[in-house]
Amino acid sequence: MNATDLLVLQHQTIQRLIERLASDGANRAGLLLELIEELLVHIAVEEEIFYPASQRAIDVSLRVHRAQHRRAKDIILHMATFGVDGRDFTEKLAELDEIVREHVDLEERGLLPEAAREMSAPQLHGLAARMHVLRASLTHPEKCKVSLDTDGPGRHLS
Ligand SMILES: [Fe+2]
Ligand SMILES: [Fe+2]
């Protein structure tokens, strides 16, 4: 799977979690935790890997994209602080839903296809591989400890 397909898949996961949180009675706290993780990891993957690569490939301003990320992060951190029983949970979820829809539209109709057109298939697959590694290092840091800690065999000897 290439980088843009991977990002679209992440968008779908995030939007499905928002829908389930808006409608499900069961396991809302668990769904909120999943949403927090998916959203924060997705934003990190884009800002650390896909956005810089896109800006090298095409002449594009990502100021609005980054501002929308900040807005979504503010909302999700508020939701994380007050939880599913927070007084304004429904209101915040609706706000998040709106900003995510707007942002996904902006990326899927603009940045993703435009950047993908200018990148080669190996480049897009290479980016996807880096995204997998970053995602794993954020969600399962214990599994990545060995590879991330390895600066060379002599590192712990001095
Ligand atoms: Fe995205
Ligand atoms: Fe984004």
C-alpha cells in the first residue's frame, strides 16, 4: 500500500470512530481512547513525513492544513481531559466531526492526489514504510526500543 492510500485508510478509521462515538452507547471510553490515538498518530505521520515530502515535490502552502490539525488536536485534548461524561462531550464531538470532514476533503481532493502525481511509485512506497515505522514507534514503543536505541555496538560500552 502506498503513502496516500494509507492516509486515506487512516481518515476512514478516524471518521468511523467519530460516527461510532456519536451513535454507540457501549464502550464509549474505549472508543474515545482509540480515537485519540488514531488522530494524534495520523497528525504526527503527516506532519513529520508526508507534509515535508509533499512540500519537496510540489509548491504548496500547508498553512491551512496545519491550522486544522492544531484545531483538531485542541478539541481531542479537551475531550481526553473531560472524558465521555464531560458536559460538552457531544458538542465537542460534533465540532471535531466538522473539522475532520473539512480537512479530509481538503487533503483527498487536493494535497494527496496532487502530491502523488509528482512522486514516483517507489517514493510513495518508501514514504509508506517510514509512516509504518513512525506509527509503530508511537503506538508500541517497547517493540521499537531495540531498533531506535541502536546507535552502534559500542554505544553502551563507554
Ligand atoms: Fe490526513
Ligand atoms: Fe491532515
